[in-house]
Amino acid sequence: MTEMLDIYDDNLVHVGVKEREAVHRDGDWHRVFHCWVIGRDAQGQPRIVVQRRAAEKDTFPNRFDVSAAGHYHAGESIRDGVREVEEELGIPVSFEQLIPVGLKIHTARYSSKIDREFSDVFFYVTDCTLSRFDYQREEVAGLVAFAIDEGIALMAGERDSLQAEAAGLGADVVTLRAGDFVPRPDQYVLKVLLTAKHCLNGEKYLVV
């Protein structure tokens, strides 16, 4: 079945509907949903859960990325994006449980693919262990969880690697380096980690 996406102009005004493949071929602006799963570990330390993209992905296979993400289908609202959390991570979440943290504007070119996205970014706070996630094997190769403070140091270039708890990656603990993540030009992951730390400390009015 052909996936249809809403497309927009530079001012986020809806201008039509188009097949997903054509949207990425022509570089049309479209909207996507990002949800970062954050919480605290058994010792009460702030942590974040990220997914490893499946090997079959057409862009950045086997790289680490947003906990759960996806395109809105044509006609869907922002509220409908929450389905991505259940589909990819296998945990039921309502839109009301999400914490909105801004709109990210992303542009990139991957070979013949031109990606122009308006990303609605959310946090979902949970302390459940990785074993509770029934992630979607077709889309997600595995999950890792690591300390937010260590992630900040890694993305800021203050350390070379960190140890992360893992599920589905052949070991209970894996080593992560900054180059293992999907590359982004605007330090997006670092911004997310800093904002997540503020969120878990009870601060409000957060923007990545």
C-alpha cells in the first residue's frame, strides 16, 4: 500500500498530499514525530533509551537514533504520532502522557534522497526496564539505555565512549561512541540530553 504524506511550504502551511517516495525525491517539507524515552535507573540516575535502527533501513542502518519516530500519514494530527511509540517499542502510551519539547527543523541530503522535515519532539517519562519493551524487530535492531550525564559528556566531546545497557544486541552491555549515532549537523542529540536532564529535574517550559 502506497504511503501518502501531507506536504507543506516553508511557512508550515499545508499545500497538498504526495506519495512518500516522491516527497523524499522532490525534497518537500513534511512532518514527523519524535519521542525520546527518558526516566531514572534503579539507582535513581537520569537515563535515556534509544533504538538501534534495523540493518534494512535505507538511511543510516545500524546507527542509534530517536527512541521512537515516524512520519504522520496524510490527514493525521500531531496526536496520532503517539502510535509510533507502541508500534516501535511495544509499550502503550497515550498522547496525554507525552511532554512536548518543541519543533525541530531538519534538512539533509542522502544520495538521491532530499529530506526536509518539521519534527514534533516529545519526551515520554518511564522507569520501566529494557526487558519491558517489546520492540518491533522489522524496524528496530535493539535498544540501549545509558546515563544522561555520560551521554552529554560523550556528545560534547569530553569522553570517547560510554557503557550502555542493551537489549537485542547480543550482549547485556555495549560500548557506544558518538559516531555510532545518526549524524546531525546541529548537535540535536546533545540538545535532547541537556533538555531531558532539566525535564527529569522538574523544570518546565522546555525546548530542545
